[in-house]
Amino acid sequence: MQGIKAVYDKEPKATIAIIGLGGTGCLVAELLARNNFSLVLVDRDEVEESNLERQILYTAQDIGKLKVDAAKSKLSNPNITTYNFNLDQTNIKDIRADLFVDCTDNMETRFLINDYCKQQSIPWIHTAAIKDQGSVMLIKPKGPCFNCFMQGKQGEVCDDAGVLNSTVTTISSLAVELIIKYLCGKDLPHGLIVYNNMATMKVNINQWSDCPTCNGDYKYLQEKKQLRLFCPAGKYHIFLNKKIDLEEARQKLKTEAQPTENYLYDEEKDITVYNYGRIIIKAPSQEQAQKTFESYFHD
């Protein structure tokens, strides 16, 4: 007798949605697939050479392939559904799962998952890894949610910070152990597990009395457009509920820059446009970023 049954004398059955197939998502998917869970894999991106150091499901032969397709081909599990899209309020309801795992680096998506799972009474796992630190949190249907922990703050996300592949491995393993314990009926308290300097600590999270999500205000399921601080470098991003024609965006920006398959970067204006519906604008203030957006993209 091996694996989960050997430890807990149970073989839990569940469908688990993994949102994001970067470093953490790859390893979480690998471990869960080997434990025979049904999986739903969600990611919008293609494999790039820079992914190979820490995203263990991909090799050089996968560069240019959709991450969901490359991952599914590597996992020895027949029960896998894939979605190649940018998760938003229009399509999250299409995902059928007993538990969600946040393996993104995007605060907007984390708040979206939080609102949806709270509304639908679905448990989910939050993960984060940056540099040599990370955290994991189980959010149950009843009790404090991710917004209780963040209390409306957006946090910081910056693609340039980097992360050690060993840190990704640690956070992924902690997440999968939480998933297995929860699905086996273990009594797990609310709280954040923080990994730092090769040690872990537990931070208790209390329910926030003014939490919009816990009070039934699921604004991330309702918003059509929202401008938010993206990272400390003064960049702002806006999500649209539609795909963007990059050639059309190039004409609106009146730039000589040429789009790649997935994005357009106007270096002079410091504006990046992604075809799945995100625009990043560097500006000294949110007000100026809003004006810039409206001057080029307002319909």
C-alpha cells in the first residue's frame, strides 16, 4: 500500500482546477496527477525559453506550444481538461472543479478566484513564490477569505523579481500536502504558511468584519474594466473583456513597433498590449494612466 492511502487510509476523489502553469502550477499538476486526481488546467500562455529553468513540465522541444497542451502531454493521467484562456469573470463559471489552486502571479486573478469560490462555496489554495520566499494559504468556504488577509490591498507583482526553482518546489509541495490533508478530512485551521530563509511559520488570519467578499459584494465577478497598480515601477494595467487585435492597436498607437504573436510593445510610449485583453501603461499616476488609456483605446 503506497501514497495517500498508506498514510491516511483514504483515497480521496476530486477534480482540481490549477490556474496558471508556471513554476508552481507545473509541479502542483505533476504531484496531483500522480495521485490520480482529475485535473482542470488553465493558462493563456505559450512555452518560452525563459520558462525552462523552473517550469519542470516543459523542455526545449515545447517552446512555442500552448502550456496547457504541453503540460497535458507530459502528465500520466487520462482525466485532464484544459482551457487556453485568460481567466476572467466571463469564463470562470465554465470551470467545474471541487477545489481551485491559484498558481498565478496576478493579484487581479487571485481576487477573482476568491470572489467566485466564496460565492460558490468552493475551497481553494493560494500560493505565491518570489525570490527565495513564498506562502501558501487554504481558504475554506466558511471562515476568513483571501480578502480578509489582504483587506483590499493589491500587493505588488513584478515580473523582473525572479524566483528560485527550489523555492517553487517547496511552495508547490506545501500546497499539495494541504490539498491532500483537506480532502482526507483533516482539521486544518485558517492561516497563512510563510516560507522564508529555509523555515516555515504560521500566521493566523481572522475574518475581517468589513470584508466585501464575506459580506456578499463580489465586485471582481462584476467589473468590466478596472485599472490597478501592477508593480512598484509605476506601471498600471487594465483588463478588457475581449481579445485585442494587435495590428489595430498598433494603428491606434501610431507606432512603428511590430507586434509579436501575443503582444505589442511601444517603447516610446512605454505601453504593452496583450492580445488576450490586457494593456500595461507606465505613468506617474493612476489619473494619467487613465487619460493615456482613453486617448488611445477608448471606444
